Amino acid sequence: MIALISDIHGNYTALREVLAKIDSMGIDEVYCLGDVVGYYTEVNECCDEMRRRNIKSVMGNHDWYMAANSFCPRSNSVNDCLKYQKQVISEENYAWISRFPVFLTAGNVFMVHGGWTDPIDEYLNPAEEYFSRVDGRYFASGHTHRQVIAQFGDKIYCNPGSVGQPRDNDPRAAFATFDGSKFELHRVEYDIDKVGELMEKAGFSGYYYDCLASGAKNLGWAPGKG
């Protein structure tokens, strides 16, 4: 069995609880569907833990903004957070993120961050016609921050949701597992207030983190924005 995590976004407080739950399930193989960085302050803690555990990750759009020394063309708040993270990330973690591949496979699961039209920045709306054009049987991607399992004939798609910033009106951190033939979705509670305290200490107002308490879209966010 493997575990799938995604969209951690510098929220080590959430990642720690998710990994503790995964450990308690006896799972020792974890894959990340991208966006280790972005939004929250604990970017080095997230990278250090994933490197220590040898967790492989695909390249997410926020990871690309970091690795390419680029910026988000859609959201000033994203860029504010990226500017902070670029100042604090270690050289080792920057180099690690820069090596992320665009695609990964784990057994018979094909993984990207966005989708199979645009692997880094596609907000995928899974549909039968879409997956009829993609070779394979099992697929997983992140980016939307919303948990999904959808089946189209013999093809099965999973979005494990977001560890660090859920957007499906459930504030609990999200992940998924795969046993070789079936995906399962999971949620874990974590100390959201601590994330806000760390953000305030770094100079960010509630505008940047109030969404965590409700698991709603963050202010100024819409599909294709952020």
C-alpha cells in the first residue's frame, strides 16, 4: 500500500499529523503530487522531513515558481508568500525542489500535479472523455485542493486533496491511500491556530491564512487563480 499527499504549501504543522497517521497505518511508501512550497512559513521543515523520509514529489506550480525564481501571474498574495519563502529556504532544499520531475509512476499509478494536458498547472475536472485519451488505468493528481475519487469504465482517478490548505469546506488535512486496486480518502485534524501564529510572527495578516479554519477557498482564489 502507498500513501498519496499533495499541496502541502509550507504547512508542516499539518504535514506532521498526516505523516503520523500514515505511520500508524503501517505505510512506508509515500508520494507527493506537488506544491511542497507556497503560502505558509514552514517551508524548510516540510522539505527537511520529506527529504529525510525520501518522499518523491512531482513538480507543482508553486514548486516551479520557486525553482525557476518565477512568480504567479494570477495572484499577488501567492507572490507575497513566495517572496518570503525564497528568502528563508535553504540552499539544499532549493536544490531538491529544483530536481522534481513533472511525472511519476508508482506501480500502475500515473501521477502529476495538474493534469495530463498541462502537468503543472491544469485544474483538472475529471471526465470520461478526458481519460479516454490518456493511457493507463490508475491516475492521481493534486492542484485543486479537493478530494475526489472518480471511475470511468476501468479507469480510476484520485485527487488526495490538500495537506496544507484544503478547499472543500473541510479544514482537516487530507491524503489518500492506494492498495494496488482501490483508492481511499482520509482526513486528519491538526493545530490550525499554530499556523496562524507562525504566519503572524512572519508578518502576514489573517488575509493569508483565515481560510484554514473553514477549509474554504482562500481570499481572492478562484479556479485557475493561485
